Amino acid sequence: MKYKSYSKSIWDKIQQTLDEVLKKDPRPVAAFDADGTLWDTDLGENFFRYKIDRKLVELPPDPWQHYVELKKKNNDPREAYLWLAQICQGQKIETVKEWAQKSFDSIKPVPIFEDQKKLIQLFQERGVQVFTVTASIKWAVEPGALALGLTHEQVIGIETAVEQEVVTSRQYGVISYREGKVQALLAKTQDKLPFFSSGNTEGDLALLESATHLRLVVSAAARDQELFRTENKMQQIAEEKSWLKHRFV
């Protein structure tokens, strides 16, 4: 699919703000959500389906439905998001990362938002510390980050502890969802807030509000897609708060 490019006014506002920020801080921080913000797919759920289809890990009888029900539990999906990492317990981390790369490679073509890629390149060329902060498991998002010129270290996501190169079921760090995204980012940046943040859903609201200068809300979901309601809500919030906003389709 051909996605719409950012308007000149968006690029001008970003460039102008970046110039001003760099006068006071040579190493500012920029934070992006991943799924739905950097690409038009969900790498975390794609990786889950990849493991289901190939029977790579031990799972309940109807794994997808189990995940869906877990997301609804107490109206809080955090347990479900952590579970997607916990099902890798007992596997070597090298193996899990190989699976994640193969899962990513199976998406053809990968629906990357090219203007987000250009924006990340601009930021990195000018010394900005760029991070993607996701509620998906970190290992699933790392291949997508590499495709955008980022490193594994620039991906902040949900993890379980790894001991002697083997994945455990024990939660590692905070659950990077809603306010947890900000907590996880600040833990990485030594409490330095981002000057810029970008997201697409209400789960990214705290991350967007944490930005000191610019917030960019994006969307691409069609009206019949699950994400449309929350993306549309975020576009309305961006309008009300005079944040930058863009619809890719």
C-alpha cells in the first residue's frame, strides 16, 4: 500500500523545533510507539501466530482465544502482554530472536511507514537519541527496528528475565503499556523526558503527554478494523490539544 506522506507543515514544525532544542541539548530524546506507529502491522501478534502455526512452544488448546480472553481480564491487557513473553520460557534467547527474525521476514512486504523511517533517520543524523517503546515483547519488535536503522538497544518492550542465555517466566522491568511506557523510557534515559513522541492509540497517550515539545499522532486503520476506534479517539485528542496529527491512508 502507498501511504500518504507528511505535509510540509509537519516537516517544517519538526525541523524548526529540533533546531531550537539542539541549541540547548546536543543529545535530546525522541520516542516512538512501534506497532501501528512505525509500521501498519502488529509484530508482537504476528510473532505469536508464527509460534502457534509452527508449534514452537507449549500452548493451551486454543492459544489465540486464550490470549484474547486474557487481554479482557479485569479490563487490563498487561497480563496478556507479559504472557506472550512467558510462553518462550525454557528456550534459548538466541533461538527466540532467530524465530522473531524469521517471523518478520515472512511479512512481505513489510508495511513500514516510510515517513517515520525518514524522520528517524533525520533524528539520528542530528544526534537525537531515538527509542521505540512498545507493549509488544521486545524480541518481536527488534527486527522491525533494525529495518528502520535502529539497534536492539533502542527497543524498549516487554521482557522476561534471561538466565544463562535461557528465557525464564519472570517479568523483567516494567510492563511498557500506558504509563509503563514512560516509566520504561525514563529508566533507559536516566529520567530524561523525550522532546518528541509519536503514537497511534490511547495506550500511547501517556508517552505522548510526556514529550516536552512535540507530539505526533498517526493513524492508518480502516473503519472496519479493530484499531479504528482508538486511533480515531487519538486523532480527536490531537486536534483538541493542537498536537501534530497525520493519517497515512
